[in-house]
Amino acid sequence: MTRFPKALFGVLACSLCCGSGAYASNDPLAPTGRWTAVAAGQAATPPMGWNSWNAFHTDVTEAKVLDSAKAIVDSGLAAKGYRYINIDDGWWLKRRTADGHMVVRTSIFPSAAIGGPEQTSFKPFTDRIHAMGLKAGIYSDIGANNCSQAFAPNAPNLPEGTIAEREVGLYGHIDQDIELYFRDWAFDYIKVDACGLRAFGPDSERVKSGQYRALGPLIDVQEIRRTDIQAVRGLYQHVADALRRTNPDGDYVLSICAWGSADVRAWAKDVGNLSRTSDDITPSWTRMLANFDSAADRPLYAHPGSWNDPDMLFVGHGDFDEHHLSEAKSHFALWSMLSAPLLIGYDLRNAPQSLTDILGNSNIIAVDQDPAGNQAVLAYDTDDVQILIKTLSNGHKAVAIFNRGLAPADVTLTAGHMKFAAAAPVTLKDLWTGATLPAFSGETKVHLDPRQTLIFDAAGTRTLADGLYLSEMTGRVNPAVDGVVIPQPDPTIHRMINPWGGTTDTGEPPAYTGWGGAQADATPYRQALRVDGKMYQTGLGVLANSRFEVRADGQFRRFVAEAGVDDSTFDTDDVVTFFVYGDGKLLATSKPTRFGQAAQVLGVNIAGVKIVELVARGKSARNNAPTVITWGNAALLRD
């Protein structure tokens, strides 16, 4: 396997060429005239299905998986969109050293035995899954070894044999394994973990004892500056390239599981169809909060084709079982508002009807699967209560009011939260009960029990009648370059007692990188948008030396915004110039502006334009401190 150079933390903006408006070809802020986030694969909407891990861990068998697939079909869940049946860790026996071919553990997947003891194939299994009208998924690791080898040494069904035979991960075998899994075995989905890049460094006890060979670590989950970001991205890009070659029809899903480390926030949307934003979920309320928080501030990094993944559903277990229906409903509703994959992690052979009803709620599934692909934006954000708003393709809004705590809460929902006109009537339909509430104007009050989430379909008169604010259309906005020079852990994510280590250490420090990334209706550091004292209720917050791509698709006539250096900026000396491009051509340039100056008003004709690009250039991409800028009231208009 080729080694990659150490990561360069940041982007190097090149200077404007002699008045021509052209930039050097290696300038990341130069307009491309195209959408660069992933569109390949089968993830126009977030994938739905079932995964074996939360139900069975490595104690997985062919019978358990097929019974679960049958339960998906018989319960009616398959008809509602749950179609991927994914095997997680535990399926492999070893890697055949003669030719590097993977061998399936036929003692638990007997249909894979097609010849001698090392002649195995998953094709009979995937044929049975496909015959049920479903899709089949498989699991691997981007390193040489996998997660159970790293963290569950006594688990059943671990790979067997010599050190080399137990190296069942993709490392060194990416092209060979992807061709085997997708062309020969006919899988449709692959989850690629990254434990092999974090747990087998030379200081690992398992490596020092001679059980495994050292690799890296390429990922240090505790310190981003010790992580080889470019190498990790390069390995996952290799997988993506192999999948495109092996599946010319595009019938695949690539799930990247690097747990919010390695700065995946910035690049996974350009490589895979899903990207894990945190470490594993567990069936506890506080762990769910951590996973939810890790994705909730990233709506601009999710789009049709590439989604944030806060991990699989734990409905059915622990705090989300049939005795905790409020918590289970909150978990499910929040994942749908996040446009997260809906992957059931429960033994459906024993599912009570109350849990099947939650997982099969068609109204809430429709929120998750809405074709506009807009992840919800936080319209109100506290440690007690949050209000999330998601713009739907029919012009309605999905509204979730989430009580995070242990006390009841009375909450005022305003038309402004939904970007609806205050004087016009607003109608709410309860997506749990199907009941329509009395119409209101301006605001209404709701009561929430502890840990309850109310979720509504809201219809009203839009504040912006002739277009959409960019913060309403997060699925159309891609922060191709977000200006972050030094990736930092996000301090806003809920931290709980370590579910794997208890209280034996000093606590859980922030670990998931993403702090300072682009935000909708807030600055990169979750402050209100404000330029020279003027507040903006809507807009995009980002750092200077950034470039947004916006899919206008020829459907709008004008772009408007008020752009300036935000009052919360750390660097008050920077001078920033704003540029608007349409399909790669320069349409508008602002005057240079700095902290304390009024925002520059930009209004541009974009009739027929497919891709609008918004560029903010500071005097240097390596300023002493980040320069926070705001595209206030940024919108695409149809008039």
C-alpha cells in the first residue's frame, strides 16, 4: 500500500492574477462551475434498512440475518423503504495467504461453502436477499485489522490463523476486496470502519505481544494534530474509486466510519455516501445526545448522495425499548430530522408492535426521505430545549421540538422559527398522531414531557415568498472549502460518562472535529450573525478563504446577500473581498471590507445558471486568527 504525505492543515489561497479575474488552477477558491460533493452511488435519500451489529455483535449467523430480512418484509417495513440488510463484524474466517482471497466463516454462513474448506462465496446468500426484493450489505475496515480484533478480543467469530491470515481489512487489498464483494459476491453496500488505523500502532499491547503487526496509527482519536488526515482520506478515496470501477451502474453505497475523527466533516461528503460523525452509539439517553449533537451542527455538510451518519438506530434496546417509548420516539424523530440513515439495530424476530409502529411511522419516514435532502437547521438551541426546522420539497416545514432534559418544558414556537410570515395562519399536523392542530398566527405554545420530541408538518406563508434563503436549502449548499485551517474538536457536543471506560479517567474531552465549520443561520462558532451591529436572522456563517457551491439548477433568476466581516470575528485586521460566480464566470465582486464596516449588498442575475459559487477571500489563508464572515440574508429568488 502506498504511503501518503503528512496532512497539510488548511488551504493555501492564491492571489488574484494581474486584474484578469483568473486564478491559478491549483487555487482551491477558484470557481469550478460544478458540484463537487458526492452524487455517485445509491444515496439520493438516506439509506434505510437493518444492520446486525446492535442486535448480535459478532455472534451473527446466516439464519439470524435471513430471519431478520424475513421480518423486515413480513412486518411491512420493507414496503416502507427498509431495504438494506447489512452484515457487520463477525462474518470472516481469514484471508487466504496464497492469493489474498477472503474466506467466509461457513460454520455460521453455511450457504457460503461452495467447494473445499477455503472455497467460499457469499453469492448464494446475496441471491436469497435479492430474491426477497432487498439489498445486501457487508462490513470491512480500512486498516489491516478490524474493530473486534482491537476492542473485543474475547468476542466470538474473530478471524483465525496466522498474523497475515487474520489481516482481513482492506489495507493492501482494496481493489481485490471491492471486486470480490461487489462483482463476485453481488453486495450493494459496504460499511468501512477505521479501527485498523487507530488501534494497532507500535505502542499497542497487542502489537507488542506479537499478535498483530503495527500500522500507524494514522488516526489519533484524542488529538487531531497526530492524525494523518490526507492519508486517511486517500485510503477512503481509493475505496470510492474502486467502487465506481466495479459498479459502473452506480448500484452501491459507501459508508465511511471514522467517527468524526480525521477531519471527515470537511472531506467525507466528497468521497462517500455516508460519514459517521461520532463514536458508536449505545442504548443510553446521554449517548444518544452525544451522537445527535455530533451531526446536528452539520446541515451544510449533508446533501443528496452524501449524508451525516450519527450511527445506527438503537430503538428496541435499553433506554429506547418498549418500556421507554417517549425516548424511542425521540430517537427516531431526531434521526429523521437529521436526514440520517435509518438502519434498524434490533432483533426484529421479537419486536413488539409498539416498536414496529415507531419504526414504521410513514409520516416521519417521509421527513427523513424527503427528496429535497435538506438536513434540519437548529432554529432554537439550548441545553434544555431545541427546535429544529427542515424545509420539505413541497414547501412545508418539518418541525421538531426536543426536550433534552428530565423536567417538563413549556415552549413557544414562532412563525419566525419556520421562516413563515407572522401575520398569516400556520397549521401544524402532529406526525405521531396524524391530528391537525388549530391554526395560529405569530406564535403558539406547546408542552413537552421529559425527553419528549414533538414533530409536526407545518404549512404557512413563507417570509420569502419568491424564493428560498440558502439556510432553508441546505441540501443545495456545499461548503467546498470552509476556510478551516486547523481542525479542532467541537466543544458543543454532549459529553457523558464514558460508556466503555466508566469514570476511571479524567472524563471525556471533546474529540469530534468540526468546530469552526460552516453553519446555517449562525456563525461557525454558534454565535448570532451580525455585521457592524446589524443582526441577520438568516444567512450562512463561514470563515474567510472559503467557497460555497449552490445548486441553482437554472430554477432562479437572482442571487441576493449582504456580505461582510462578522462582529464575532477573531481577526479584526483582515480585509475580505466577496465574489459571486455563475457556472464558473465572475458575476459580481464586492469592495474590500473589514471588521466594523457595513455589509456589502450583492444582487446578481443568475437566470439559467446551474451552479452559483460564493467566494470570500481574506488577505491571507494563514492569518493569526480566523476571520469570521457572514453572507447575511443570502437567498435565491425567482422574480
